Amino acid sequence: MKSERFRPLIRIIIGFIAIFILLLLERIGILYQTNGENLAILDKDKVVNVKKCENEKKCLLVMDSDSPASVNAYEQYSQILVDMRVETDVWDIAEKNFEADTFNQDKENYKTLVFCINDYDSFGENILAITSWVKEGGGALIGIAPAKSGTFNMIQSKLGIAESGDDYCMVENFWSSEDFMLGADYSYRVEDPYESALSVQLTESTKVYAKEGESGVPLVWSTDYGDGRFVFCNFSYMSKAYRGIYSSAYSLLEKVFVYPVINASTFYIDDFPSPVPMGNGEYIQRDYGMGTADFYSSVWWPDMLSLGNKHNIRYTGLIIETYDDNTEGELEPNKSTADYYYYGNMLLNQGGELGFHGYNHQPLCGPDYVYEDDLGYNVWESSDEMYKAIKELTTFSKGIFPSATMSVYVPPSDVLSLEGRALLGSSFPQIRTIASIYFEGPDAYAQEYTVSEDGVVETPRIVSSCNIDDYMKFAAFSELNFHFVTSHFMHPDDLLDEDRGAELGWETLKGGLDEYMTWIDEAAPSIRHVTGSGMAGAVQRFVNLVPDYVIRDNDVQISCSGLIDSAYCLVRCTDGEITEAYGGNLTKLNDTLYLLEIDSEKVTLTRRK
């Protein structure tokens, strides 16, 4: 029969059609599955504590509001202590002289003390009340390098100092011992170094934890004094980028110290997916002889996927619908969606996540906003126009990725006005987290790791681009040791921008990115690699956890309020070692530092001296 003659041909045609469909699906990644292992964002009503702390014993922070250096130190230390759940009283010596009698009346209320001052002469002999309190079992941190004075000379031997000079030493590098901070196999360069560390010779009984990488000047040390301990931070660079130095120094004050951390690492790709630039990039053409679009699809994106697989990283891509600068009137939908399907679905297939960056690349700033830096941005005609822009972006994104849950918003160039921020929190409930920037700067929406009153989770990014400079390396090192967190972002068009290293070429930039990812793997192999929403979930659990603990001879009893399912703490033990955890899982990070996963409100740590 004729039909039987055509049956083999029909089978061949059907086979070719099936192969074509499979190849097409593979290429656009349309059969993506959401990775169920990502840490879930909690309902807003689950977060009832925001770094709340009501511990019986407190820290006394001494500062001088008449001294700019002291105020700067106070601003950093006060945030550090909030994040570490250390309840704090403040004594401002500019408003009230430090009096031994008053301190002695209240000293039983305090477990630790932090000096955020550099001039000790205002204490006079009253300072001996503090040294006596330390001798009886207290812990005092010299928070910044002090000025030489008669009062300081009177107590320096109690601080572990045999001799001190009148001059100050240049601090260009920071080196940590392996039993102090994570990532300690590297000397971290300081941006804009100056003579900032007191010149000292220490007594033999002091324990040095950090020093200047070239000169060897001691930067962090501890010395036991009677039943208590002094810790000295001879490092005076006061900004967010160095908080991990001060938090680590504070953790040395007790034999065992426990504080909550985030335990999460994220990698964001801004402007991705977005309209792919047409034409040729100068350095792409130089190195690869191809246009930008071909380079993205055949070189850059396969390399990014390979790096992600190598380092167990799942990217969070942030969608831009158009690069039209229009900020008023009708907003035209983008009808060219092929690249979005291709790149977005491949990212999702890798276990990644998509979020929102903008209808266009114009920050959410209304007509009354005045930019501090002229970056060529417009303002929106009204709040209604900003609303329409985000509404169009969410409609566009869901139309292409109907099964994807998109909850992350990243402001263009990390710029977001108070008006725009309020709009996101009130009118777009699907936006659960904002990932802007950790550091202050002109127009920057600078963040702390926290949950705002409207329930939106604030998850700042720390490091950017592939050309990671010394400042960013130090900041990454610092935050790893403070919040046990890393957060990085880059753009596809880094390869087109000389300010972001385009002239170096993609092979060099890729090597820098690989080196940074490898640093994370080696410095913190226990850190969780999550997407943007996973970071938000980790921050929610972090802010809600309030641990309190009692140190006994052979164990540490931890009581946790605000535990939702599981959360993490760092445990510093400088007297003996922690051997077991009941009610949690313990991972040893170095000789004195442990990562504790808490899954019970009561945790017992066994300590062996």
C-alpha cells in the first residue's frame, strides 16, 4: 500500500522534528525547574525581632561627642554591637565626666567595656576603677589607637605594653593569624594608608592576633589581667569596610563569645537579561574579532555558567526591559523578547533566580529629587509614572517567565529615593527584598543587613565587577568575618567600560572573578551559596534570632528566642575548644572560631580546656 511506502519517511520526519524541538528547548532552557533547596523568604509576620536584645549583662561604650574621631568610632562600634546582639549603654565623657564612684555603683551591670576614644587624660586616676573591674573579671576593648598621654602611660603595662613610643606607624597592610580571622592566608592592603598605629613593644604574655603585613607592628592583641582581659585594637581606619576587624577583636573579650550571623553568599548580574548592545565593543573586537551579541552568547555567558558550576554558584539576574530614557507619558513595552527567553531560562535552569532592575535604567526618583552626581539620569514626572514603570516591568517579566517567582529588586546604579523606596514597599507586595549597596556614596541607597518596618528585607551588595581592587578585597574579608556573608554584583557590559576594566580583556577579568570565587571557597567552605531571595531569607532569620548564653566550666548553655526553623551563630572560644553541640550542628572554621547551626531553642556546647 502507498501509506506503507511512506511510513519510514514519516518516521524520519517525526524524528527530525523531535530532535529539533529538544535542541530548541535545550537552547532556550524553557524546561527550567525552580531549585527547591534555596532558602525561602518568610512571611512578614514571622519576623518579630529586629536585632532585639535584652541580655542581663551589658556593654558600656565610652565615647566623646566633642571628638570627631571618637564619634566616627562610636558610629561603627554601635552598629557592630547591635548586629552582635550586645546590649549597650553609652557614656559620653563630653556630657558627663567619668567618675569612679558612679562606675563602681553600676559595674555589676556590665560584662564588657569598649573605649571609643583616643584621649585618656580626661579620666585621670578614675581610669583605675576600670582596670580594677577588669582584674575582677571584666573585659575591656581599646577600640582605636590611643594618643600618648600621662593617663595612658599609667595603665599601658596592664594592657600588655612593655614600651610605647610617641610616634605612629604606617599601616599599609593587615595580616591576621590563622586562629583569628577567616581568609587569613592573605595580606590585605589598606586604601589611603597613613601613620595610624601606636608604636609599641609588647610583653611576652600578650597574644598577638593581627599585625601590619610588612613592618610587623601589632594591630590586634589580648592580654589577661587578673580574672579579666584587655583586648587592644591598634587599628584606626573607621568605616564599614573594616567592621570585621573590630567585631573580631570584640569577640576576644570573653573565654567564649556567641553571636548571630547570616551565613550566605550571593552573586548578582545586573542588567541581565536586557536588550543586548548592538555593534562591536572595542576590546571584544580586539580579542575575539566578533560583535558584542555574538560574544555574549558564545563566550561570556558559557564562561559565566562554567564558573557558576565550578564554584556552586547560582546567579540572580536583574531584568531591564528597555534602555529608553523616557520618564513620562506612555511607556512602550519591549516586543523583542528572544534574548530574554534564551538567557533568562538558561539562568533559571542552572538553579538561579530572576529579579527586577527597572523598566529602563532610570532610578526611582521623583520630580523634586536632585542628583548629587551627574550620571546623566532623569527624574520621573510623578510618583504615578514611577508606579507605571514598575508595573510594566513586572507585567513584562511575568509574561516571559510565568512560572518564576521574582521577589528581588535592585535599584539602577544603586540609586533609590525615599519616595521610590516607599512606593516599592506599599504598592508592590511581590517585591520582598531590595539589594542595593553596603557603602555610602553620592545618591547611593546605602543599607544595613536588616528588615525594614514595612517588612522589606534589606540585603546590601559589597563587592562589584571582575576587576576587584584592594578596597573591595578588604571589604569582602571584613564582612566575611563580621556577618559571615559575601555579596557580589557585575554587569555584562563590564566588558565595554574602561572604568570597570574592559581594556584588560575578558580573559583577565574572568581570571579575577575566578580568583575571587576561589577565595570564598577556601576562606569559607561552609558558607551557603544562595540566590537573592535566599539571602533575604537568611537575613530574616538572622535579625530574628536573639541568643543568650552562660559560660560554665565544661560547657556553654545557649538559650535562643526568635528561632523560626534554623539559624546560625559564630562561636569564638579562646579558652580550650568546643567539642560537641547538642541542639545544633558545629563546624570548626579555625582554631578558635566555629560555625554553629542552631535548630533548637536550647543548645549546649561541650567545652574542653
